[in-house]
Amino acid sequence: MQEARSRRAFGTSTAASQQPSNDSGASGKKTGTSDTPQPAGATKRSLTFAIGGILALLGVTSYTLLRQPSGVPVEVATQAKPTPSSTQTALESVATKRSDALKKLDNLTKKERREEAQRLGLLTEEEVNAVLHAKENSWFIEPVAGGSRLRVDTNQVSSNDPIEDYLAWTTLSSNATNRHMFSVFDGHAGYMCAEQLAARMGPMLDKSLEVIAQLADLKKGVKKPEFEADDKALVKTIRQIEREAGLNWDHVPLALTATFINMDYELVTGALAEFRKQQQLMRMDELLGPSVSGSCGLVAVVDTEAKEVVVANTGDSRALLGVRLKNGTWKAVRLSQDQTADNANELARMAREHPGEDSVIHRGRVLGGLMPTRAFGDCRYKWPLEAQQDLFPILYSRGHRYATTPPNYVTPPYVTARPVIVKHMLSDDDKFIVIASDGLYDQLSDAEVIGSVSQWYEAHNQKGASTLTTEDDNAATHLIRAALSTDQSGRRSDTYIRRLLAIPPPHSRRFRDDISVTIVTLNAE
């Protein structure tokens, strides 16, 4: 499946970055910039669920496991391999080169920076490999009776500092543990919203599935469930969804939809109510920071027993299915829809929900600012105007630079976190699923993504003698290497990735975004 290329080029700026916008950021994308001042009290970040950040540079060799209420451990990572001394030395060399480059670029104009970026010293092959391997991870998920084995490969390469993407995955406690959640949360206007989603999405999804099962028993007259106080909001949302769309929802799509809606309610509306109740300035950043920042979110639930995958998407991250046809060729199948102004359905929805407001989509963005038409957080597109007028001046003074009201703000909310659901029944021809933030798709088309991963798949799933090999054992690393080595014309060059990774943040955001990838190999051998 081919799509229009949207690559950043050395010496040029993208169309989006040429358009003035309140939220344009360093790269003209979404709202976040890597030079956003950190709000007071927000510098201590939880490492739980985070694959990004600077773990490798700090020498952290394992991650914290957060346990769900059910006691099922959230699969954050297998034991991370210690960083070899040679890799550590290479990473330190990269940091030094980027620091020197930053001094050169900081005092230049935007035009001069683009030109200077082409003259920066290249990273060595060893330094490129150190960056690419710093955050990679691979492991197998063994099935219980009736399921099948999965292989999971993940990796991230940051452009923002700190990275605003998060990856999270867990084995859901329902369905005898053959049901697994894989997700990517692509933050903007800071990391705080994405961080909360990564930490809380899995447990809430598990709870939603549990509540839906209890409600199903109630309909059958089996027994009357006793819901805890914290479950009442979920129960209300689930029943509302069923009233709106009928009673024949499958459990997983219903649970995903309810979870997305309730998660955003907690982050945006619930946090506002809690702050107004407490009126404690010292908790303002903790409570409202995730609401001021925003995030796209894509969650894929893979059920190896039912042989299905259900994808819920809010924003412009994307899931692809790699299908090997009978003739040996490969096909890319989208398991999600990008929700931007390029989506005709989204344009129609926005016009329907805000009749007569010609500026609801302006310069291809919501109210001229936000690229995705659906997102978590982003209270500047959701809060009532009086709440913004009351709290935004204080939040802005505390470093939340996006605590500002967009122009032509008439009928909020303008942005929703309600996901679009895609369900797919898996066949033997379906070989792997790619889940990634849009930074990957800025560099590669759908067909190029599947073509790259299929090369890795063929090399690592061979039967008998073969000469097929790949430079990287990790599928996500293999794909990211291909993405960062491919220029805007589709040509692959080792020089291109060596130059691209030499550009320091925040200036790197004019050429590339954070890239976060999870690849799930189905029926892994």
C-alpha cells in the first residue's frame, strides 16, 4: 500500500513547518517541542513502562515491573543486557559530538541551521550502531493451552530530549492470559500525558474487560455484580456506548472504547475537578500537567487463542499487518486510520460537530494548531473557556508553554480521545504486526515498512540452508535503521543516517521525529 511521502530533507523545511502556527513546534508537527520549559515539580520522571529516556547512558540494566490490581505483572521488559564498554564509549562520543554541534547551531538563524546541518561531522558506523542498539529489546511470549507463541521486538530512537514517546505492553489477565496488549503513546507539548497513558492504560483495560464480563453475566441473569466505587464511571461509560451503538459489541472493542474515553476523562475533566476541590498550588503540575500536554495513542490487543487482533487508535500512530501471499510476495494491510485533516471522515465529523465554524480546521490543523483531530489530554482544545481563563495564566507562568487558548474557541471540546476500532481475524498468511509512532511513517511508506520487516522475517524464519542475513537481530532496530537511512527521494544511504543522527536536539526535530516501534511476530518459531 503506497502513500504520499512526508520526509524531512536536509536544507529544506516541510510544508507544515513553513506554516505559522501557535503549536507548530520545532518541526511543524503536532504541538510539542523539545525545548519546552519543564514545569515545576515535573522533572522527576517515572521509568516504569518507559523504554525511552537515557537509560542506556545511565547504565540502567533493568526496568521496574508495575503490578496490576490483579497481580499480573506488566511486561515492561525482559532483563536488559548490560551496555558493553565499547558501546558506552561510543554513546559518550555521540554526546560530545552533539554538544559541539549544538554550540554551532544555537546562534544561527533557521535557514543557517539547515545549511549548517549538512556540514556537521558524521557519526562513525560504530556510533550509529550504539545509538540504534541502546534501547532495543526482544523476548518471546509463551502461550498457555490454545494459544500460540509470539516474538516481540521493540526499539526507540529519540529526537526530542527527553523523548516524548512511550511503549507499553502487558498480558491481560482475562482469557487465560493468551490475550496481550501492545501500545504506543506519542506525546506532544511535553511527555506528561504519554507517560500517564503508558502507566495506566493496561490496568484500566483489564478492569474494563472485567466489568463488561460482569455486565454480560447480569444480562444473562447469572448474578448481580457488586461494583467498586472506582468502577462506576466505567460502568456508566460502557452502558452509554451500548445505548448509542447497540448491544452487540464484542467485549474487546467495547472495552477499548470505554477505556480510551474514561482515561481521557480522568486526565482532563477529573484532574480539573480534583484540583479545584483541593486548591493546592503545589499539586498543580502533578494534576494538570498531563492535561496541558497531549498524546496520540494506539493500542493493539492480540488474542492468540481467538486468532484476532483488535486495534484502537486515537491520533496518527499506525499499525500495519505484514501478509505473505501465496506467491511469496508481501502485502501491507492497515489496521488503523490516521486521524488528521487528511482523513475525509474526520473532516466531515469536525464540520458536523461544529457547524458554521469555518476555522475549525485551519491550515490543516484543529483551530490552526493541533495536527491530529483526536488525542488524549490537550485541555486547551477541551476545557471550558472560563477554566482556561482561570488557570492558564498560572500554568503558563509555571513553564507550561501550551497553556494558551486557541483562536476562534467557540464550541469546545474540539478534540476527542474516542478511538476508531479495527478488528481483524488472523490467518496463516498474517506474519507480523508493526506498531509505531508517526515518526516512522514520516520516513517510510506502508509498503516500505512491510518490505523492510519482511526482509528481516525471511532471514530469521528460514527452514533449511539459506544465505539470507540481516545486520540487526532485532526486527525493530532493522526497521528504524532502514527508516533513518532513507532520504526524501527514497534512496538508502549509510551517509544519510550518519548525518541525521549527528544533529542534536532540539534542532534534530526539523529533520526527524521520535521513532518508537514494536513488532509482534505471530506464530513465532
